[in-house]
Amino acid sequence: MNEVVVLSDEPNKCVVQLAGRRFPGLVMQGDTLKSLHETANELISVLRSGDTTGALENAEFLSEKLAGLLGHYEAVLLKAGYQLPYAR
């Protein structure tokens, strides 16, 4: 079994460092992942239908959720002394 270092165990946004990996990863519960996927699919359906009612709300929801996850990930990495795996 690979060694795992838990940098944050906050529910739905755990940050872990797997042995052999350069950067930590983010772990979320399956129901959270499913919810984000469903929202993305709703957004696609709305945009394809041509009736964009609700598109902005779905896009804002996705953006807010992803921004929250990204912000948490960045804060945990910086607090633990890691560099980010991307440029801001």
C-alpha cells in the first residue's frame, strides 16, 4: 500500500499527498462529484436547447463550487510549504 500524507481532512475537500507524486491531490466524496457532473450536464443541455434560461445560474454554481475547492487546495498547500502545481 502506498503511503498517504493527509494535509487536510476537511469533508468533501481532503488534500492528500500520495507517495511518489510530486503534488498533493484533492479528494471529494462521490456524491459531491456527481452533483458537479449533473450541474455541468444541465448547463450543456440548456445551452444546446437554445433556451439559455438557467445557464448563468448553473455556470455560477459550478464556478463557485470549483473556486471553493481550488481556494482550499491552494491554502492548504501554501500553509504546508508546497508550491502550487500551476501558475496563478
